[in-house]
Amino acid sequence: MTTSNELRLLPWSGPGDKPCYLSTDDPNGYMSRLADSIEAAQLALAAKLLEVASENLDNQDTALDEMRCLVQELTGALRDILRVATSRGHLLPTSELRELAY
């Protein structure tokens, strides 16, 4: 098992929208691979939404309701991506975090 400061924040929430964590010594185990797969899907969806948002911003005829729907989807995608970034940031060794800060 990993120590409490090495828990992996998973890319989904539990009951009450509480964070879920994984404690394992095996980064290639089933749950780790499942989390990696979901993170990849979340990143791909965010990239697609960004593309759609860019197209809609360039289109003066985009309906307000369509833009509101897009903003809701982007908000969800941003929440997911922040969770992925937080999780991955915790997985980086401290020396790499310092290098990224500069």
C-alpha cells in the first residue's frame, strides 16, 4: 500500500461529490489503468469542446441557448481537467514541481 501522502486522486467523485482516492503500489493495476483511461477520455473531450467553442465564438449566428449549453459543458470539462491536473501534480516528484514553477 502507498502512504497517505501518495494517494492518487481519481478522475471521478464519490457520493456527495467527495473526492475518491486510490491507494496502490501497482501503477499498472486495474484501477490505475481505469483511471488513466478515464483521464484520457476527459482530456479528449475537453480538446473537442475547446474546438467547438472556438468555432462558435467565430460564428456571429450562434444562438444564446447554444452558447449557454456549451459553457455548461466547458465548465464540466474544466472541472474534470483540474482534477486530472491536481492528481498528476501530486504524482510528480517535488523536484519536478519546482522545475515547472520556473
